[in-house]
Amino acid sequence: MRELAGCRALVTGASGGLGHDIAVALAREGVDVAISGRNVSALDELARRLRGFGTAAERVVADLADPVEAQGLIRRAEDAIGPIGILVNNAGIEIASSFTLYSEDEIQRILVVDLLAPLRLIREVLPGMLERGAGHVVNICSLASKGALPYGVPYAAAKEGLAGATQSLRAEYAGTGVGFSVVIPGFVTGEGIFARHEADGIRAPALFGTTTPEKVGRAVVMAIRRDAPEVLVTPRPLRPFRPFLALAALAPRTASPAGSA
């Protein structure tokens, strides 16, 4: 999708974290945006800002942990702004814990919000995109989809699953005019999951450094325009490390911590 002006988008997880900057980046391109989340006042404030770019912006309140609310979200978004041509699955939760200490409810909530809800939304929005012969889905993943994440097993499972689903959808619907991209933020300062860890004194590895929410928003726009399979958002190019990431995927033992069996 080279031309974004006049398109209509749904951005989930827009009442906090990276969703705010993703919605702003789209509105700057002339995209009408439906913004979803649970915090009504935050959504209203964001909608007012988005309208300042001359685009339509409407809030659609939803808790994606509730399958009923997730199932009706596309319809409600389209009732608010019209047919959705861009879906950005940004909503996500992470709970840091030793795996044996997670409750069943915590595991279920992470998998539902981070993996099952995006798949439900894609399944509902896809028929309209296919009928129109145009559309794009961006799934916001994580470096956890590229390797091990101790004390975040359910989150890693969800993000690896979402990344795999994205590439499978690209293959299944190649040539239809509908694109699918994964955007992988590195360690984002100021907003999002890592920002909360940062507030607790955790620092990003020197190898990766930190990036900004604004750069994530711009990466989403670029992914849609270029129909990019995957965009890594880091302060320095990770091209030299891609062979290691590929090797870790093909031979996991090479990336395992020293001393593992």
C-alpha cells in the first residue's frame, strides 16, 4: 500500500504504550483511525489529538481479554469510521515470573490478549480486505519472538506464535493485494513494556541500546508502504547479527545459556 492517505485503520492497545505513537504516525499520513483500548479518557484525549491532523478518529473501547469484545471489535470499528484497510495488532501484556509461579489465569490472559485476540481480529477483517483487493495487517511482536526470554515464557510463546502466523498468512494470501508484516521493537524507552522495567532500574543490553516510540510508529508506516515481511526497530542496524538469529532458530543449542543440556 504505497498511498496511505484516505485509508482507515484500527489500532489496538491505543490507550497506552506504543499504540499512541502508532496512531499518531498513521494520522500524520492522512489515515482515519479507530483506536481501541480500555482507558476511555486516554482514548478520548488521543482522538482529539489525531483529529488535529485533519483525519477522522473514533474510540472503540474493548478489553481483548474478553473473547466477546474481541469478536465484535472489527464490526464496531467499521461502524465508527468505515471499512478497515489497515489493522495494527498492538495490544499486549507481559507478566514477569518464574514459569512454575504463573497462575492458570495469568497464562490464559497473556495468550488470549497477545495471540488469540490478534488472530480473531485478522480472521474478521480479512474477508473485507480480500473483497476489496487491498489491505494490510501489522502485528507488533518483540525480540522475544527471536530468542529465549527467561521469566516470560507465556509472552515469548505468544509473540513467537504471532510472528509465525504473520509469515504463514503472507504465504497463504500472496498476490491478493493484502499484506502482512511483523514489526519488532527493540528496547523502547518512554512507553511500552520495557519502559516499565526501565523504571525499576533495568537497563537495555549495550549491544541493542534503546529506541523511541516515535520510531516504532514510523516503522509501522514503512512496513505498510513496503509490504515488509519484518521490521526490526533498534537504534543501530542488526544486520550483522541476523546470521546469529538465523542460526539460533536452526540450531537452538548454539544460543542456549552455557551449561544447558
